[in-house]
Amino acid sequence: MGEENSPLLVQLSDVHSGSRFEGETLQQSMQTAFVLINTQKGFEAAVLKKLKKIEGVDEAFVVYGVYDIIARLKAETIDKLKETIILRIRRIDKVKSTLTMIVSEQL
């Protein structure tokens, strides 16, 4: 059914970290990261609006506390996550700083 051409299915001989077994094939898991963002005071909504337009930003919320926004990112590879964070999120006007947490395990 075209599964042999699916980018998410590979043969067992292609095992690498970040993947999980499913029967006789291996399904690559999407990479996930949470990014905590500090903005200039009063610009939380503007930054949130820009974040929601970035490919790979799965969800984003304005929060109270030390950080102003938390965003969940998903990408096929760690490199894509890094690219999104460094080249897109950190370059948004009014973003002062970020703290990135890459998910290593999920329940």
C-alpha cells in the first residue's frame, strides 16, 4: 500500500536513536522541543501571532511567570528544530531570549 515509500517507515536495518519498533518496521518519531521565550514587555501577543505562522510551531501560549511564552515545536529532525529556533524564532522582533528543551522521551 505504498508504505515502502513512506518517509516515516524504514527497514529494521536502518535503526537509529529516536525511533521505535512497530512490528517488522521501524517508525521514526517526530522530534519535539519546548521553547520558553522572553519578550519585551507588552509585546507578548505580537510575538505569539508571529510564532503561530512559523512552520513547525505546533502550539504556543502566553504564560505567567519567568517566561512570557511557551511554544511546542515538532520537526522531522533535530537539525530542523535547531533551524526553526535559531533562524526563525530568535529573529522575531521583540524576542529578548529563549530557552530550549528538546524532548528525549515521551510517555
